Amino acid sequence: MKTTPLPLTQEKLEELKLRLKKEKNAKNLKRIQAIYALAMGKSVQTIANELQISRKRIPVWRKQYEQGGIEALMAKKSPGRPRNLLDCYETSVKNDIVNQPNHQGYPFFNWTLKRIIMHLKQKYHTDYSLTGVWRLTRRLNIRRKVTRTIYKESDPKLKKIS
């Protein structure tokens, strides 16, 4: 099936070229590349093979571009699930976790993921899973400090000189 080329003015082609150079979002870049290739007269199948996308997407993008221009072609931001913890509490949580738990009235000296879950539930009234707390600590750039046991046999400084 022969695809009719996308008729564009020289001004629109220049705008597409400029956006191709500036665009940082990979999804948007593929869309602009597809529209530019259509304007150059390439077939849908050729474009799909070159960009490694489904050939069914290209007519959809063409229609979006024809109806609303390059801005209608751009990917919309997905809303996603809202965070359990409000942004304003994150610095407070980070300070809580960085400090030892015994300074906050807990009967233990080290934080574990389960203890952090308990703390968040008590102080901030939020429910987290182990994975959620792990991700939260990564996002807040908190690294767990693991105490290591040093055995006499493995430490050359502690070995007796015979």
C-alpha cells in the first residue's frame, strides 16, 4: 500500500528539523522522526522498520500532527499513582532515619525496613510496603549502615604472632 506523502511547507519542515535536534524525550523524538520521514515521502512500512515501532502508530501520529501540529504530537505526561508521603514531610523523614532510633525513644539502635515502616505509620500515618520503604530510602539517598562482625581468624591484626 502506497502512502501519500505528508504535504508540508518549507517552514513546517524547518520547524521539524529544529525539533529533531532539540528534542530530548525519546518518545517524542520517534514521533517527530516519523512525521519528518512521512514528509520526505517514505512509506509507513519503511518508517516502522527504521524506527522499530508498530506501523499502526504512524497513521495515528500523522492524524494528531495534521489536527494539532507538533504540540498535539508530543507525549502527554502520565499521571501515575500519587506518593504515600507528602513532599513536605520527606526532609523530616530523612532526618528521622539518619539519626539513630534510640535518640527518638525507640528501644533499638539500628533501623531496619520493618522498623522504618512502623515509624512512618506511627508518626506520619502512612502505610508502606517493604519495597516502598526501600524505594523511599533510595529516593532520599539514604544508605543503610550494616554493622559487620569481625572474626579473629579473618583479621590479621588480631591474630597471634607465633
